[in-house]
Amino acid sequence: MTTAKRDTYTPETLLTVAVRVFNERGYDGTSMEHLSKAAGISKSSIYHHVAGKEELLRRAVSRALDGLFGILDEPGATRGRAIERVEYVTRRTVEVLIAELPYVTLLLRVRGNTKTERWALERRREFDQRVAELLKAAVADGDLRSDVDIRLATRLLFGMVNSLVEWYRPLPDGGADGDRLADTVVRLAFDGMKAGPDRR
């Protein structure tokens, strides 16, 4: 059985297993022995591909961060009015979270105890800042209410989006509930913040 697993083993499957174990046990509570048992391979086989569990953590959170930062370079995030761009970024953030759920879950659970975790937290803050700048621009354009604290709005927006990792589970048949979820988040987040004749 072990031989069969080793025959089909790849760095990608190891990463998948590592992320599952990190999410279940916590990064600090996971040892190489735990990873070895979960993957069904020897520790030496793991070390053949990675330097240790922190390298696996960096690969995992990098995958989540690459997905999030990739959004900011998409046409929907770079063209048009700021309100349209921030709504697009919010919708796509939900979509990336759903597509990369285990990886984003791990990213959101890092606490800064290692060099990799501190790097990930800094990158997360950078992403949040980029979105906050879009929100500020939308206020300046008159499309979002000026009486809403942007820093607070940014935190509440990401609080809502990030909470999805705690309860969202994809449909077994890969149904389109993710699209509905993304639309609902955008409506809830922005309908109350949009400026109107009686709210500017």
C-alpha cells in the first residue's frame, strides 16, 4: 500500500495533504511525523522535495496570495469607476476563496509566529490596503457614502468575506452556489454604502 502511494506521490499531492493537516491541527501543532503519516510516505521522502514544514506553509499561503493579488491585475480591477472596480475585486475575492478554500483558510489562520507567517500577514495587509484605496476613491467619486469610516468599512468587508472559510462548504456536484454567494456578498456590502440623493 505504501509503495503504491509513493508511486503516485507528487509535491502537489503532498502540499494538499499538508494544508489539510495544518488546517486540522494548526501549523504549530503539526509535526513532520504527522505529515508523514497523513501522506503515507516516509519523512525522508518529504525532505527529498521540501526543506521542512515551513516550506510547505510558504508554498500553501503563496498559492492563496497569488490568487488574491492576481485579481488586482485583472481588467475588471483596473478599468472603470472605482465603485465598479471595488465591487469586482470583492466578487472575485469570494470566488478565489471558494476555488482555493483550504489554502485561503490556512492563510487566514497564520498568526505571525514564523518568518513565513509574518511575511504572509504583511502581504495580507498590503492586499487590504489596495482595496481600502479603491473604497476611498469611490467615496471621492461620490459613489459611496462619505459618512462611512473607510477603515472600519474595509475591516467589516473583509470580516464578512473572510468568515466564509469557517462555514462555507462547496456543493458535492460542484453547483453554482458560489456565484450566488459572491453576488450576495457584494449586494450586502455595497447597497448600504452606496451614496444616494438623501445620503450624501
